[in-house]
Amino acid sequence: MDFGRSDDPRVQAQLDRLANLSVPQGRLGLGTIRALLDRLGRPETRLPCVFHVAGTNGKGSVCALLRSILEASGKRVHMTTSPHLVRYNERIRIAGKLIEDEPLALLLEEVLDAGEDLAPSFFEVTIAAAFLAFSRTPADACIVEVGLGGRFDATNVLGSDVLAACGIAALGIDHERFLLAPEKGVPKQPMARIAFEKAGIAKPGVPLVTLGSIYPEEAQAAIRKQAKSVGADLRERGEAWYCDDFNAGDFHLYYSENDVDERRYAAPALPGSHQFYNAGLAIAMLRAQSKISVSDEDIDRGLRAVRWPARMQKLSDGPLTVLAPDSAIWLDGGHNPSAGRAIAEHFDEPVHLIIGMLEAKHPGALIEPMIGKLASVNVVPVPDHDHHLASAFGPQAKSAISVEEALLSLPSDGRPVLIAGSLYLAGEVLRLNDEIPD
């Protein structure tokens, strides 16, 4: 895991403490995070209305879309997402701005001191710190991204009293070691089990908004069963709401509820057709709840203004892009088959792929969906992490010692370049190109 590095010695001292944390083998449940939050005065009960988002792919984009729409309406918004790309500060956004170094250092010290004997995990400390910061600064809304799964995720301490809506983005097979671990009383079919884990965020009386009809049937069934068991207000795409990205060639987002009252919005500024589903989910979450209001004009402005680094991001002019001046260079942190399919759909022509992938991930996740669209494959290390070598990606793959070397080795043929395979690699690319997320 990337625990982060900081130029501020006060922050670095706390990040070093975070790096020393470990989780007892096989520990499951919310007992530790609840105990930690109890010692901090239960800040999770004193938050502005919360939008809680789970999913395998796209949950970060949904969070970014929610934030952009809410801020377009003039709202002050807290947000916590993971992982960070370049700086740990990216995980905690207070009233629209990344937390600054001095308050971050003090916050982490307070949480780490409070839970020293509880052996909390890195993520549990981070979420406790985020909730504590959010409880101390006035705002209109909070957006909280699930870290892993949902049922046992540290964010799942949020109760019906603070929740405005929960959402589940696209589903796929990922983190199998944790999410498919054998357990009695849970679905055995892999996609049903994944859906069951994500739907663990459902709460009584709270809208649970999903992409419904795009999930496999067994996943839909698992979510419906979980929603019914806790008394959540299930709102599925294809039943309660609909969205599409075209209408007689008019490239906008079309949204309706109960197949009536169709509304036309701007296409989301995030590239990729899958972002229309993410935008539809964000809109449906906002419209399903009654704690905070936004107008159609706010939604339109938010969709036009949204940004989310390293998700099909076209790099700006910088120290890296100058190394391949004839090509557009795209960056994406995708690393599973679902992400690979979405990436493949984005390109109409062969691309030069520069890939770095953690050893724990399947090397074919991106390569296989892109067969027929690869002009070349260059494999680079993922800094400070165990990673696959070029041999894992097939005989056409070549090895490069760095992203810079890979870019310099490409022919000047004008074909697009895609750098992908790991969010850790994506963070390094942003740093090298002087595009630090703000």
C-alpha cells in the first residue's frame, strides 16, 4: 500500500505512524472502527447529509459527479475518497478544498493517539480522521466513497439518521481474496457475492440507488434481497429511473424516472461512454432523497464542470507529454477486466499501451479486452510496489525501466498513447507531468 510521502515533516511523522499499522490476520467486522469513533466522540453521527457510494468500478467518478453538481448549486461539500494519487491529503476534502498540511498532521495525531491500543488499520484511521474533520466544519453535504466491499468497510458505520442516499456503481470481480473469502450464509456465485458485499451499505428507509439492469441477474437478485431485508428504498436503473447517451444523434445525457418526464442534460465532462451511467446514478441519488435540493440547471452545470484525475484523463502539456509530442497521451488507473472493457471502448484506433500492474492483479485484465487495438505494449515498473514483468503480458510486450523511457521509445506515428494498469502508477505519472491533483 502507498502510505504517502509529504514535504511537511509534521505530516510525514504521522504518515510514518500510519505505515506501521497492521491488521490482525482474518479480522472482519466494524468493531474496531466503532470503538475508535466512540473515543473521538462519535463524529459519524454529527455529519451533514451523506451520500455513500460503493461499487467495483466508477464509484470515485460518481463521487466526483455528486460533488460537482452539489457545488454547482452553491453547496459546501465534504468528501473522502481513496486511494490518493500523489498526496495523502487527497483523501480528505473539507468544504471543497483538500485538507492542508498543518490541520492534517494534528488530525492524524489525534486519531492515532486515541486508537493506539486498538490496532486500527490504515483505512480505519483515515476514515475516522475524515469524519472527525467533517464534524467540526460546517457544510451542506458529505460524499463518502466505500474503500473495499461495503458490508465490512470502515465507512459502513454511517446510520440512517445522517444518510441522504446510498448508491452502487458498476460491479465486477476484484479483490477476490477479501470479497470472495469463504463464509457461511452468503451467496456462493461470485457476482452475487460481490453484489451482496456492496449492498451491505443499505440502511433502513434510505434510498439505495443502483445500476440495476446493467448487472447480471444474480447480482440484481442479491441486491434486491439485501435491500428488502433491511428495509432500504431500492431505486434500480431500468425500473425506477433510466438514462442514455443519445437521442436521434443528439449527444447529451437523457434521464427519466418511471419512463416518463425525460430530461436532457449536458454530456458529462469525464471521457468514456460508461460515464453516462455514472452520471445517471449520481442524478438518481440526488433526486431520490429529500435532505438537500438541486435544480436541473445545477445538474447541467455540474456535469459540464466535473473533473476526476487519472480516469481516462488526457494529460496536459508537461515534462512527460513533451517526450511524445505527436501523440495524445491518456492516463487511466483501471486494473480489472471491467475497466479494461471500458477503456477499450474509448479508442477507435490502435494505441500504444504503457502498462504497469501490481503483481496481485491479473495481467490480462487490460490486455485481453484491448486485443486488436494495441499498436505496441511497453511494460514499466510500479514504483515501490511488486509488479508484473513484461513476460506476463505476452510475447509482443517490451520492457522499459520507466515511463519516460517507454515514451521515448515510441514511433512518431501520431497514434494515441495510453498509460494504465495501476492507480499507483497513475499518481507517479501525474507527479512527473506536474499535474498534482488539487
